[in-house]
Amino acid sequence: MGNKFGEPEPEFVNGANGQLRKGARVQTQYTIDEGGDGRWYPGTIRKLYAGDQVKIGYDDGDTWKGPAMYVWSLAGPPPPCQQVRPSAPPLVQGVVTGTRLVLPPMPPSEPAIGNEPTCPYCTVNKMDMALQCGHRLCGTCLQSIHASGALCPVCRVPITQVIRCYN
């Protein structure tokens, strides 16, 4: 796996997300399969070898020599497991316009599991919405109550504020 005596070090090698050069900041994963903890460790490429091989000096003082195909440049796109997936904007609060509450888009309600508290209206789903009076409901029931113009099903006050609860 090394360069032959007198053979110059390559200018670059091919890593997991592009070309790697000596001195580049990189990361590798110490996988569970190889007895590691699954975490990613940052380091710097110390030496390049023919055949797309590298030697890395890690920030924690350890070193590794192996195939560049497992090395991710910190300047390039991150590994798929570290990429942030776009999500819907968080549902935070409903807004009163005039005399009627306008509900923002809501995700589907999830059934309660085990001893999780359930919606007092349907007694099936998790309570993921809170009203200004402090009572909680599932989003599905809130949408049907809101559509009919009804009051809080527990204390009968008009619904003027809705807040999403993240349990």
C-alpha cells in the first residue's frame, strides 16, 4: 500500500466525496462493524499514497492509513447520514383574524401508544395541540371542532389561540 521507493507522492487521491489533497481537513467513521462506536472523527490528511490510499492524523492524536474511499472531505458535501433533510415549517401557533381563528397546516395525528395520554375528544390520538385555556387535543379533533365553530370541548370557552405541542 505504499509508494515505491523514490516514487513521488500523488497530487491528489479520490475520496468519498471528491478529490483529497495533503493537508485537507477530513472525517471518517469508526463503524460498529469494525469494533468502533459509529461516530465520525475529524482529522487532517498527512500523506497520500498511490492506489487512492491516505494516512490521516486525527484531532484526538490517533492515526489511520487506509483507502481514501472511506474518507470524507469537510469542504465537500457531507455523508448522507449527516445531511439535513428539509422538513415542513414547524407549526407553532394559530392566528386570530377578525373574530375567527385561522389554523395553520397540521400534520396528521398519531395514535397514542401504551400509557400515553390521549385526546379527551376522540380518546385515541396523542394530544399534540394546546388551546389558550390550557386544554389539549389532537390535531384531527381540533380541525373538526374548529370547522364546526365549536368551543373548547372541555371548558366551553371560545378557541382563540392554538399552539403545537412537541411531546
